[in-house]
Amino acid sequence: MAGTSHADIAAYVLGVLDQPDHVAFEAHLMECERCQDELLELQDVPCLLDEVKQSWPTTPKAPAPRSPDDWTPETSGHVSLF
């Protein structure tokens, strides 16, 4: 990381910063009231994501494969501008 950024708060909360970035962000956090406030607002996000993950279906169902004969502009998922 080139430098500590206020944007690093989400990565810090989610625990995805590598060790040097984690240490640098914690040093920044000690002096930055803005990031301290955001940390208080975001501290529950990892637990909420775990709850969502646990309640999610174990295996999402993939759509049934379609044959090329079934293709139409309406079923392709693409919008034509012309």
C-alpha cells in the first residue's frame, strides 16, 4: 500500500489487510477521528455478513443450460441500442 487511506477502513473491518497495511492502518486509526467514527459504525458488518452467509442456500442453483436455438435478443440479457 502506498499510504494509509480513509478508504482502508472497510478492508480493516473485514480483516483483509496484509500485516504491514494492518499495522499502518492501526497507527492511522489512533489519530483519525473520522476513521474511529466509521469503525464504530462498521464494527458489526463482519457478524452480519456471517449471518447472511449461514442463512444462504448451501448450493445456489445454476440456470438450466440453453441451446443456441433458444437464443433471442430478449433472452440474451443484452440490450440492443440500435
